[in-house]
Amino acid sequence: MQKFLRTVSYDSGSTPIMKDPRDEEYEPIFDSSETVAEAREGRAHGVAEIEALATVWSTQALHVGYALVFVIFFINSFQQETTGSLSPYVYSTFANHSLVSRTNVLTNVVGGVAKLPCAMLIDVWGRPKGFGIMTGLCTLGLFLMAICANVETYVTAQVIYWVGYNGMDYVLHIFLSDTTDLVNRSFVYGMASTPYVVTTFAGPAAAQSLYEKGGLWWGFGIFVFLTPLVTAPFMWLLWTSLRKAYAAGLIRKNHSRRTWARSVKHYFIEFDTIGLSLVTVAFVLMLLPLTPASQARNGNMSLFDRWRSLDTTASVFLGVLVFMAFVLWERFCAPVCFLPFSRLKDRTLLGACFLAASLFASFYCWDLYLASYLQVTFNTSIRETGYIYNIYTIGTCLWSVPLGLIIRKVDRLKWIALAAMPLIFLGTGLMIHFRSPQSHIEYVVLCEVFKALGGGTLVICQQMAAMATGGHESVAVSFALVGLFTKLGGGIGSAISGAIWTSTVPVYLERYLPPEKKHKAAELYGSIEDVLSYPIGTPERDATILAYGVAQRRMLIAGLSILPLAVASILMWRDIRLKKLNQVRGTVF
């Protein structure tokens, strides 16, 4: 690793770090005759702060920082695998298994919209404060999940948790971006994801052990203590390095004379609270009606009938109106815009965002109920289900390290991304055929491997393409934009998945159950625990397998039909040469 580490410094007349490809004229963003915080007028405080940190810390401190980030990723991934494996049983405890998609829409929309405020937060207040706030939200969400007594509290906790979890993950990736050259960044991202290889096996095993011993809620409670414990050393490293930077005069403290009321007003405007609220409400109103809870009056409605229903039509129409209000607000009224429209004029960044949205919309079309489908159709245990369900994660993480080296060698992104698309098409298309219980589960595993290799390549490439379109000061916003479109795509995919699930499974349960068993349809639809209590070969289990199979086939077809948009998105990119770009300074990898 030592040969990759370098310390970048510039004389006052040196070549600028990077030219913004959108500007014909540009100026250096660093001048050694000035303090880092004064390097360019209007420079974000958070960017100047992290550059000052990179100036004062040693190679050893950078190694320690990477090690601490690795530990945080390990615990977060272990937490995610454990709680994710337990989540369907939480919904079943409240007799609301079908609520999975509805909650996922909420968490994707709110979590996605929160990406850009998080980018603003860490640019205005700095990385340490932003990371501390996100850690607090994540811990609060876990605490509420551990003590919840009803499904409403659990859903609320999920929303808070995902805002915090996504924020933590985002700040950590920005830290890695701040301390790496662009050409090495994909390799470092790959190394940071390797804990998932271990936790993918450990998490489901821990979840099964907790569930069998009646410790369902302890699966959440344990991490209420672990999360702040493992993040504390990393925050201490950032704060101590920050104090050194202040002591060295690299950053000057901003002494605000605003009153408390004026500060509230200032940040209300800075974070475009009205714009955030409008876009969140708009997407929730447009997507949630597709995923109704399991009330009897909605459970037997076809998808076409649901669209014809008055409440769905009114909600979607109102959502469109609110979204139009959001556009008008951003265009004519907002003092500070929520969306950086000037950045979205770059076709490579816009293409990366569209790729993120289409890829995750396709993914969530079929992935959301896959764990339940595996347990019901192939009779897998929680542990086995977790292993198969997380092949995508394992494959992505294992592949990301050699992929980073390939990107470093090839020095291009566009053609690597295009080469990965056939694997996604192949994995999704074959899954349509191999989803049936008559197929061997090994073929399902093979499909997941294809999707993991293709998806892992595309995720890294879209992030790198977005960050390659500007200087260091634009990295956080570019990464946040990709994250926003990722979550909105996930929300759309979840809505499609929920619409198919709730309009297919109840109808086909009624169709396939024998007449004397039809009264059990609502019970089987509402709880996976009830389904699994019937052995394979019983009328109840066989009818559920057939109903799940029809739904899964429709969801896979929907996901496959979205993928051509991903190809078109990649074709929008410029063929960027990474080695010609230099964004960061200080002791970096």
C-alpha cells in the first residue's frame, strides 16, 4: 500500500487540481500562500476542513482511519444482515407481512431525499458533525425497533433508521473519496465492502439463533449499544485531527453572530426545507397507493381495478400536483435549490443518475419478496435463505476488489459498464425460468451470481463516473445525487413489486386453495410464519407456492423490461480518462 500513498502539495503558481469540465475558464482551488479554508472564495467549509485534516495527519493516521472505517463497515453490515433476516418475522408478528413493500417505498423515498441534505450538512458543518448526527439517527431507529409494540412504531423506526444508516454509509464513502486519488477510488471502495463477505454468513446465522431462542427483538437491541461503540474511535480520530488543523492555522473558526431564531431561519433556507418536503410528499403520494396494506377490501383487487379506484387515482393525481409545485418552487421561488440543476446539465452525471435509478428499480422489482419466496417455495431455513439472498452482496463485494484494479489499469468506465449489462440481462431473464419449485435451487444461485457480477460492476462505475465530472468540492453532491436517484429508483421498484404482490398473491391463493380451505387465504397472505407452519405437500402450502410463483414471475418480467433504460443511460457518458484527473491533496491513497 505504501507505494500508492502520496502527499500532494502545490506552490501558489502551480497547476490547478482539476478543471471543471463544464467551465471554459477556471481558477486554482488551492494556493499555498493562503490557508486551506481561504483557498477559494465560497469554498464549502466541509471540503476545506477535510483537506486541512489530510494536510496535518500522517500516513499512519490515514492507515488507522481506514482500519476504523473497515470496522464500522463490518459492524454495520453485520447489523444489516441480522436485522434484515429478522424483518419479515417482525411484520408477521403484527400480521402484516405484505407491508414489506410499503415500508420499503417509504424508506427509499425519505432516505433518498435525505441524501442531498446530508451532502449539504457535511459541506456546511463538516464530516465529523455530519457523521455524528447520522450515527445518532441510526441508533435511535434501532432503539425504536427494539422496543416497538405495534407496526406503526416499527415502520417509523425503519424510516429513521434508514436515514441514519444511509447517512453513515454516505459520509464514510465521502471520507474515502476525500482521501483517495480518483484512479484508486474504486479499489478502496471495493476493499471497504469486503466485510460483507463475512457478515453475509454470520448475520443470517445469528438471526436464526436469536429467532429460535425467542430473542427476536434483541436482534435490534444489541446494535443499539454496538453502533455508537464502534463509531466512537473514528469520530475521536477526526476530532483530534481537526483540532491539530485549527492549531496549525489551516482553518479559521467561523464566529456566527446570528441569534438562535436567525440560525433556525438560516438553515431552514439553506437546506431548502420546503423543497425537501414537497418532493418527499409527492413521491410518497404517487408510489404508496400501489402497495396497499392487507385490508380485505384491497387484497382481492386486481392491479387494473386498483388504478380505477377513487382513492388511488386521487392520491396519484395529488402527488403529480405536489411534484409540479416542487418544480415551480425550485424554479421561481427557492432562495437555495434542493437539486443542483447546474450539475445535472452534465450528461455523464445525468447518465450515472439515470443508470442508478433504472438499475435499482429493476432490482427491487423482484428482490423485495425473494427471501420469503425462497423459504416458502424451496423450504430453506433462515440461515440458508440469508446465504442465497445475499449472493448478490457477496459476489459484488468479492468482485469489487479486482474490478478496482481493472479500472485502474484500463483507465475507463463507460466500456466496462457496457460489458457488464449482458450479465444483468442473463441473470434476470434466466430467473424467470428457474423460479419454479421444479427447478433445482442451484440454478437460482447461478442467476444470482450473474446479477452480482454485473450489478457490482455497474454500481462502482456509476459512482466513479459521477465523481469524475467535477472537482473535489463537487464530489459530495455528485455522490449524493447518485444516491438520491438510487433510492428513488428503489422506491419505484418497490412500488411496482408491492403492486404486483398485493394484486396477485391474494387472488391466486383464492384460486388455488381447495373450497374447504379458501377461508385461510387472508391468514396465509398476511403471515409467512403461518405459511411455513404447513409442510410442503399440504393444500395450504402448495397453493401458496403457486401463488408466490405467479407473483415472482411477473415481478421478474417487470424488472427485465426496465433494463434497456440502463443501457441508454450508460451511452450518455463521456469516455473519461481517470488518470488525467486529480481532485484531492494532502496525504492520500
